[in-house]
Amino acid sequence: MDTATPAVTVALHDGASVIASSGQVDARRHGELLLPAVDRVLAEAGVKLDAVTGVVVGVGPGPYTGLRVGLVTAATFGSALSVPVHGLCTLDGLAYAAGQGGLEGPFAVATDARRKEVYWARYEDARTRTGDPAVDRPADIAAELAGLPVVGAGAVLYPEAFPDARGPKHVAAGALAALAAERLAAGQELLEPRPLYLRRPDAQVPKNYKVVTPK
């Protein structure tokens, strides 16, 4: 599952292929949409939740609130079912999906970070990221990514900076699961299911509280 972008996406993977999936794009309803999506995917596959043997969740980067919905839900399922929970960079899932769609590297991935910024990373190919994810204004990285296809909603939002925008716009849980299954089968370790934050959340604790002293 992944809730790091406006997409609320869930898939069930049997280790070889995706057997059911669901995706809805709504940046304000992650908490409302995620569990019904899980139920829908399980029903489509004809299995119950206790058949799940592991959980993969996108760790972002993404906005604070939406990202935590998926991570908390994944952790809850892991605890309730006593199964492992694996993290995977959301940008890696997008890159992998682009590769499944025929895109060959090098290229970049950019998602909407709001505040007129993007979360982004460069890739040598669909499976190989060449550096850590970052958050920047599109104009500040346009020259660095000049000539490269850029995958994701961030590229679509800023065509002046990323003229060669490619799909998919949002991550799909099926691609995330397929990439995780591939890496696990190869004996590679996945990330801890912890949020990948690249900046402080919008909500901040107010400073300079007014002190009231009782008389």
C-alpha cells in the first residue's frame, strides 16, 4: 500500500504477480479510502486478511499527514497478523512502474511536494536510483535534469522545468509490490517502515506562549 502521493493505492501480490489492485486519487481522503480499498482488493482476490504473509508500504517522501496513514495502517496489520512490514521508497515504485511501461534510463522521478516544490530523484534505470531523494523548486533543478525524461505528477505540474514529462503520474501499489518481491527474492534488504520526511510538517507548535501566572 502507498499513501505518499494523492493516490490511495493497494495491491495483493502472490510473490509472482499482482492478483488484485485498487487505486483512487484524492489528496484529502487517505484515511477514509485506504481500509475500504484493502477490503475491496481482498474481496476481488477471494481471500481473507489472515492469508496475508507480509506487508509492503511506501515510505515516501510525501506530505506528513497522508504518508502517515499508510504507514500506521501497515504497522497495525503487521502487528495484528504477526507478519513482517517492509518499507520501499515511493519514488522507486514510480520508477519501476515507468520501466514496466517501457521507459529505459537514465531518467528522473518527481512528485508534487506542494509549496511549489517537488520530491525527486535520478535513476540510471528503472531499478537503480543514483542518489538520495530530495526536495527542491523545479526551476532550481531544471538544468540538472535537462534532457532527461521525468516521470510523475511533479513533472506534469511544471512543464516549463520538465518538458519531457512521462507517466505514470502517481505510484501504483502493484508496482511497489512487484519491486519488493523482486528485491526480497534476490536476498536484498528493504527499508524500515518509517516515514521519509525531507522537511518539517506544515503544522508547527506555536512559539512564545503567553505565560499566565495565577495570583
